[in-house]
Amino acid sequence: MKLSKRTVIRLGFGLVLLLLLAAVSMSYRVQRSYSAETMGIYHRRVEQEDLRYRLRRTLLLASITARDFLLDPRSDRDAIYRGQIVELQQAASELHQQLAASEPHAGAEEFNAKLHSFWDTLLRLPETSAGFGPNEKFTFVQTQVVPRRNAVADLLRQFSELAQQALKRNEQEFADTQRLATAQLSAILAGCGLLGFLVVWLSLSHSESLERETAEQNLALARGRAELSELSARLMAIQEEERSRISRELHDEIGQALATLRLEVARAEPLCRATAPAALERLAKAREIAERAMASVRGMSALLRPSLLDDMGLGPAIRWLADGFADRSAIPCHVAMSDDAVAGLSEAQATCVFRVLQESLHNIEKHAQARNVTISAVRSDGGLTVTVEDDGAGFQAEPPRTRRPGSQLGLLGMRERALAVGGGLTVASAPGAGTKVVLSLPVGAGVPVPALTASAWGAAQA
């Protein structure tokens, strides 16, 4: 199974995090081990030195006790001396056991023998020194007690030196262990850095690839939007031409036929009075039907493409549209503009304004439940702003991403019309606050205004 770049990048980031966690864990364990080992070595060293010091001190006290015994003239001195020596021997034995447990060494047997000889000499001192004179007592201390004490002390010093050498060896082994752990940690960090570099490189490569794909998609989307706008403009141009053609045919062909029919009915009425009076009522109904049909044809023709827009201009067409809306809906429609404000527009722009107003009034009539409607047009330098505002129910505008398919198509069509002639359309509304539709068009010398008709579009495609 081939892995995608995204999966590889995720796996890479996961491995980098795992390596970092492993490095942190190892660093913590090494540091903790280093601290524990250092403190252990230090405590053992202090404990051993303390035991050796206390043992040397006990031996020295025993020697002093022996000297004092030889100098003491009291008769009960033997019992006191033996009690003191036994007590010091017990204390020395406990210290010796603790030292042997914490610091085992090869010379333990020799040390035990010399220590036993020392204590044996001191314990037999009352019997040995019986009858000694002052000089003999001094000689006994110097030749028997002091050498044995010094021998034990020398062994203790040797043990201290051996312990110092063992401590150095332990420190060296610990330092080697630390260097190995440091090397392993460095290797992990190096691998993490290399893997991180690869992940960053893959991420940048993937990001650049996505940017290129996004740019291509945006370009294709922009082209698609341009094509859709062009197609929309073409469809609206075709629609307007088709409406104009149907309006002319209704006015010229069907309207003229109905007018001729009405005239023929009017001419037949005098003839029927003399020859067929019973047909007069039918002729009157036929004339009434012809008049209603003519009115319907004129209404449909005006809705499709009012001749007033082509003959009188945009201003009268807007007033006619507002009056028709007020008559149908019984909602007052106020027009606040002058004919000069909407003068000088191209045919495409005039058609756009008329259709936007027509769609806006249709929406108000159908949905707004308004009490008043206002249409205004303001001309400024380089532009025309047409506003349709009502005080109706309003609505909640839906964002393009959440808009339901098929909803607000009228607003979308008005925006497309505005864009087709280089303008823009904004809609401001809220529930209970009415609706305001603002159409902005560029007007004036030097302002390019597209006017795409069906024939022009076909020529452009060719």
C-alpha cells in the first residue's frame, strides 16, 4: 500500500515526538542516576571515614586507659581498668563490624589478628604488669601497647587509601557510563534532528505542492466564474432581445390583429341593426372580448419590454413601474429622483436599472408586507446610485456557503445584471427592519461599460 505525503508527514512528526520524548526520558534518567550515584558515593565515603575515625579514637582511648592504669596507684584499679577496656573493646568491635560491612577488603584477616593482639595485650596488662617498676611500665607501654596500636592505625590508613582508590575506580566507571549515556543521547538527538529536517523538507514540499494546486484551482475557478459571468451576460442579453422581439410581435402583430377585429366588429354593428338585430348582443360581447384581449396584450408587452423605456427614457419608465406597483399592491411607492439623474445611461445600463427595480418591487409585493416603498436615484461624479427601500418584514441574508440551493435566486440575478454592466449591488436587511437594495453603476466619460448583446457575444466567441 502506497502511503500519501500527508500520512508520511504525520508518521514523521510522530517519530520526531517519540524520539524527543525518549531523549527527555533518557536525559532525566541519566541525571537522576548521576545524582543518586554521586550522593551514594559521597555518603559511603563520609560514613567510612567516620567509622575509621571513631575506631582510631577508640584505640587511642584504650591506649590512654592502659597508660593511666600503669600510673594509677589505687588498689581497686584492676577492676576499673578491666571494665573500661571491655567497654572500649565492645565499642571497637561494633565499629569494626560496621566498617567491614560497608568496606570489604582483602586485608581483613591481618587487621583482625592485629586488633585481637592489641586487645589481648591490654586485657592481660594487670597480670603482665604485676611487680613492674616505673621504668618497666614505661618500657611496656612503648614496646607492647603503642606498636600494636600503631599497627592497627597503619592498617586503617591503608584501608583508607584502598577505599580512596576504589572510589576513584567507581568514579571512573561511573564517568564511562555517563559518557556512554551521553553518546546514546547525542545519537538520539542527532537522529531526531535528521528526521525533523526530513519532515520539515517533506512538509515544505507538500505545502508548495498544495499551494500550486490551490493556485491552479483558484485560476480555474476564476476562469469558470468569468465564463459563467460571460454566459450569464449572454443569457440576459438574449433574454432582453427575446423579450423585445416578443413585445414587438405582441404589439405589432397580435395588437394590430385585435385592433382590426375590433374595427370590423364596429363596422358590422350598423349592418346587423337592419338585417339581424339578434346578433347585436353577440357583436357587443365580441367587441368587449377584443378590447380585453388588447388590454392584456398591451400589459404583457409592457411587462416584457415597455416601449416607454425605449421611447421616453428611464425616468418615465421608473415612474410607470412605481405607479403600476402601487395600483396592484395598494402600497404607496415614492419616487425621489429627477430625469437628469438617470440620463446619459447606455441601453444596457438603463435595462439593468429597470430590471433591478422591477425585481425588487416584485419581491416587496410578494414577501415584504411593507407599508411604504421609496425609490431614489442619486448622481455623483463618475457614478449613479439607485436605492429601493421598504419598511417591511425584512429577512436574514444567508451566506453563500450555507445558502440552500434555489434560494434567493432573484437577488443573485440582480447581482449578475449589475456585474454585467460593470456595477455592483448590495442588500441590507434584517428580520423586522425592512430591506434596502442599493445598485451602483459607473457613469461618465471615460468609464467603460460593457453592453454585451447576443450578436456581440457571438462575434466575440468567433
